[in-house]
Amino acid sequence: MTERPQADERWDEHYADEKDAAYLYRALARVEKDAERRDLFERLAAVEDHHVTRWETLFAEAERRLPRYQTSRRTRLLAWVAGRFGSSSVLPLILAEEGREVQAYLGLARQSTNRQTHEAAVDIASESAVHARELSEVMGREGEPWHVGGAGGLLRSIVYGFNDGLTANFGLVAGVLGADVAPHVVIISGLAGALADALSMGSSGYLAAKSEAEVQAHQIEMERHEMRLMPDLEEDELALIYEAKGLSKERARETAKAMMQDPARALETQVREELNIHPAELAPLKDGLVTGSATAVGAIIPIAPFLVMSHASAMWTSLAISMLAHFGIGAARSLFTGRSVWASGRDMFLVGFGVAAVGYILGELMTRFL
């Protein structure tokens, strides 16, 4: 007699997630103008419907009633955003969700002792991995997108450091101008702000990268001990990973068994596939230097005109080049967010203008009341 699947609260979450995914892919298909993308979203919605059916079957086999379902607010919000700004505006979030789904189902399969649940989890994890690859290709990305690593590395540190320095010092310079102080005070304040922000961001980047490296080293050491103390369990996990990649169950077990004969390779695979740890693009010190330097470059832009021009001309020049730089850095951020260049640049432009306006008003108010 086949053992009955044992349902728990995670089943409700997975069921709701699959229903949400089907709803969202259909919403994307309705608003997508590109025929190839629209066809992709419709196919993904159909696969999500299949996942829902798998869960309904599991609930029935476990003799448990289906949970009440209502489309989540987050899903409705993403559908609304896609309708207003296009599917590219939400694809990064959907891709991240597919990645989390792969990991969640792999975890469910590892912990499940029931054959039906195990097979369903592996099948859905495999199909979700395919989803992630297809969405990643649509966004022009490569690799296995369910692995969340240090993507972007050097470029990300440059872009975000530059962005922080530019925005923070632009607001500071605007505030000093609002206080209507002497021209040399504007220069001193701007240079001091640039130095302070660069040092702050550089040290933060260094400490963040160092902390992440220490955590990863600890996780790798724990995995090494697990492979030594529980080789059978680790072999099962490797087999599950290869099965989720599309190998047959028998072939996956053969590959895992062969892999365990080489502990170094087995550990490398487990670290990459199970822990999602990949070689860092930047060492902590280099990350701190890159982030700090990029911050300094961004921070010097608002103050640079005051170093070479008259005070009156420098104010308008600083505003113009700072706003252009905000648009440019916003456009560069689209590399990581997946949004359009125009939308990202526009949003950053508005943020920069808002920061400057608030800084100027606060500076003027402090002059009046302090």
C-alpha cells in the first residue's frame, strides 16, 4: 500500500504561489506587444496551471481540503505595474521569484519521505529552473539564474557608489546654497561632504564584503564536515540536484555516486548548487576601494563648477550637470533592475531633483530660524 502524502503549511504556500504565478504570466501576456514574449508568457502560464493541478492531486491524496485562495496584493501590484510600464519593469522580480521557487522545491524534495511528494517537488523544481532560464534569456542574461550570487561585481559597486556620492552631495550643496552662505563655504562644505561620503561608502563596502566572505567561509566549512560525517545524505542531495537539472533518476544517482569519489569536486558542486556560493568578483579591500572611489567621483560632480567658475554661473551649471548625471546613473542602474533605460533614468532624475529641492528649502529655513 502506497504511503499517503503528509501535508503541512508549506503546501498551502506553494499552492498559492503557483496560482499567483499563473495569474501574473497571463497578465503579462495580455499587455505584451512582442509576439514572441507574449507566446512565452502564455506557455509559462499553462505550465503553472499544470503545477496547480499537481498540487490539487497531492492535496486529494493527502485527504486534505484545498486552502482558500485569493490573488495576493503583490501579484496584483506587479500586474498593474506591468500594464503601466511594460513587462520588463517586473521581469527581474519574477526571475528572482522563480529562483526562490527552485530552491524551495529542492528543499521540499530533500526533506520529503513520500514518493509522490518527492517526485512532484523535483518535477516542479526542474520546470521552474527552465522558466528561470527562459526569462533570463529574455532579459539578455546568462547562466543559471536561480543562483543568487555577486552578479554585477565591479560594475555594480561602481554604479551604486557613484549614485550615492552624487545624490548625497548634491543635496548637501543645495542645502548650503539655500542657506545663502559665502561662496568659499559652499566649496569647503562640498569637498568635505565628498570626502566624508567616499570614506563612509568605502568602509561600508569593505565591511559588507568582508562579512559576506566570512559567512561563506563558515558555510563551506560546515558543508565539508557534513560530507565527511554524512556522505550518504550528501550523495542523495547531489543526486537530487542533478535530477532537477533534467537527468533521469538513475543517471542522476550514478553521477552523484561518481562525484562523491572526488571529495573536492563534490564539495565544489554542493557549495555552488546548494549554498548558492560563487567566487566573488571583488575581494573586500578592492570592493571598498572601488566603491569609495566611485562615490568620490559622483560626489565631486555637484561641487566641480564652483572650483572653476563664478558663483552665479556655477550654481546653474552644477544643477544642469548633476541632473544629467542623475539621469545617466539611473539609466546605468537598468542593467541590474531590468527596467528600460528611459524609465530608470527618469526616476533617478526626479529623485535627484527632489533631494536638491528639499535640501535647498531646509537650508533656507535654517537660515531664517536659527
